[in-house]
Amino acid sequence: MQPKIKIRYSIFLKLIILILVFIVLVNVSIGIVLSLIFGKGHFGGPERFPKAVRQYVINNIGNPPDTSKAQKLSDELDLKIRIESDGLIWTNDRSIPTIEKLGPERDFRNDEDDFIVRIKGRPLFINKSGNSYIIFSPPLPRDLINETNVVVAVIIIITILTVLLYFSLRLIFGPVKKLAEGVENISRGDFESNIEVNRKDELGNLAVSINEMKTSISNMIKSKESLLIDVSHELRSPLTRIKLANEFIADEKIQTKIRDDVREMELMITEILESYRFDKGYESVSREKTDLIKVIERVISKSAPAKIIFEPELKEAIISGDKRKIETALFNIADNAVKYSDGKPVNIRVYKDPSGKENIFVSVKDEGMGIDESELTKIFEPFYRVDKSRDKKINGYGLGLSLVKKILDEHYASIEVKSKTGSGTEFIISFPDILPIILPGK
Ligand code: ADP
């Protein structure tokens, strides 16, 4: 058993750190941007616009204020000016708030006559002389920085940080994909490959646990399988003895009954051993010229000649494959058709691909109880029987069709089932053109 790894870098710790770093980075970056934009001094605070200069502006505009001089000054110094005097309101920039609006910022009307108000970081110099107010704003050294640019800057920062966060999360949760693939492989029955996650966190630990679980499931299956095989194998000798002993029983009725039971058991043992051999690939597949018509005739003679209708449409239907295995596969299908159709006739057909390709088709059709649509994919699984109560009276262990599937896979042949409950079932096998020699029909 693989030792569990010690968690050194917890995933939750990593996540918490990542989220904290993200929050700090967002705040710091936005803070830096905002301070760059609205920071003191950048719009030219009082330190850049000393009192003497301000006084010069006020004196130049004069009292009562002269708007033409104000215009000239604003042109020269790039100032934004607003004048409010008795009956006179003048401005060269509508964004400067009125005295009325500035009121709430500071009750400057009763205060000093020269002071500064800051609106969104932008300094406004206000001078009061009698009933006249002159409000002006120094030139903006960064005219490009307006509210839209701030929003754009913040969006860019958040986008960059979000992309970084996304890639960091992908790095942390990268192994989840590998884990999902690994679990899917296990569910498909692949017990060979391990999930490789070389991490010292919870995901690494999970990968180790899944690998361990897979190994123990695989061992369990193997031991059950070998038990089944051993028991089946061992049963053969006592069965032979029973068969022998049966011959000495005087009562013919009992003798027949025992013979039937022994035959049934032998069939089951053969099916189990056969399917095991196929699984392990112990048996090689021979590629011999096989006439499907002859094979089907043998199958019918072994199964139920009276109930199967077979009128060959082709003179020969030759494929390249393993005669004995193909016979086993076709026998299982034909035998099922007879078993599950309550004495009604079964039809077997062999025909060429209607689309003109070289494939050869074998159809086994019955008018029996049929199979529910939801069961159609499951019937090829080992030991699967559609309805335990329905099939109880009919002999079988659910191994026949799984064996059929294995044999057909080996021959690159496909099988299709069409069925309707109560109306019957049709199995259609398509043998590929491995060695197609089909002579014209009779
Ligand atoms: P079994 O030994 O039980 O016949 P199979 O693997 O051959 O096992 O078939 C699996 C199940 O599929 C059967 O138990 C039966 O319920 C169903 N089945 C197979 N062939 C037919 C058929 N021709 N008509 C109805 N049901 C069928």
C-alpha cells in the first residue's frame, strides 16, 4: 500500500492567502491610482500658487470686478474663473460651483476673505471683497486625468489582477482534471494506469487514496474471479463422475432429469471458463476462411432445428475468422432467440451490405417477449439478466451475450439490437470485409 503523503501546503491555506493578496493588491493599486490623480499638489495646491500670485489675480480683476480683465488673465494663466458680484455673474468655466453651492462646504461668508476649498481634490481659491466673490481654480497640470480615465485605470487594474487570480487558481486546481480523468478510467474498468499527481496538498493525497482504492478493488475482483474459475474448474471432475454414475440409475425418468441438470451445469462452466479465457487473451484467434452459412447450419442443428427458419439468400458467405468462436457467438444469439420467444419461430438471415460495401450481415429475429429499450445496452454486460423474475424460468447466467460481444470485437464485427417489449427482438451482426468472398446469390 502506498503511504499517504503528508500535507505540506494545504490547499485551503493557499486559497486564503491568494484571496487576501488579491484584496490587498486591489486596494493598494486603486489607492495608488486615486492618490496619483487626486493627490495633493497635483492640481497645483497653494504651494504652487502662492498668496502673492493669488493676490495678483484678485488685484488685476479689480473691484468692482472687470470681466474683460478676468478673461485676459484666464487666457494668460490658464485659469478657470467665476465672478459673483452685485447683479453680475460671470464665468469662463461652468464646472466651477456657485457660491450658493459651495456654501455647505464651508460657511465662508462670515469668515476670512481669502481661503481655499477643495472639491474632489481640486483646489478653488475664493476671495471675498464686500459683496463680490471671485472664485478661481489654478491650471490643471494633468488635464488628461479626468473621471473617465480613473474608471478605465481601475477597470484595467482589476482585470489584470483577476487574470492573475484565474491563473493562480488554475495552478492550484490543475490536478482536478487529472483526477476526474483517472476516476473515469477506473469506472470504465481500467485498473492498470495510476493517477499521477505529484503534489503535497489535499489533491495529491486524494490521488494517492484513489490509486489505493483502485488497487484494492482490482485485487478484490481478481480474487473473486480466480475463485470462480477455480470452482468452475474443480466442478468438472465431480460432474463427470455424476454423469458416469447416472448411467447406472435404473429409473429412466430420474436419469433424464439428472442428465439435463448436469448438461446445464456443464454449459454454465463452459461459459464461465470460456469468457475468462477471452478476457485474459489466452486463446489466440485464428483467421481461417469461414463460411457463415455452414456455421449457421451447425448452430441450428445444435440449438432447435424445428423452431429456426433459415433460407440462405447467398450461396456462400465467407469471412476470415475463428470458426469455433464465431459458432459460439451465433449459437448464443440463436439459442437466446429460441429461449426467449416462447416457442414462436426464429428467423435467421445472411445478406450483403445493402449499401454495396463488402460487409456481411447476419440477422437473428424472433417474435418473443422483447427487451425494454433501457436494457438494450446492459444486456452485453457479464452476468446481466434483464428481469430476474421474468427470466427465472429460463436457464441462463447472463454470460452469453458478453461472450458474444468479446468474440465479435476480436473479429472487428459490430452488433446491433432492435427490440420492442412483447413484439420481439432482432440482433444484427455486421462482419467487416476482412476477407470477403461472396458469390452471387442462388
Ligand atoms: P442468459 O444466459 O441469461 O440468456 P445472455 O447474456 O445471453 O444471458 O442475455 C442477457 C439477457 O438479455 C438475458 O437474460 C435476457 O433477459 C436478454 N435477452 C437476450 N436475448 C434475448 C431475446 N432474444 N429476447 C429477449 N430477451 C433477450
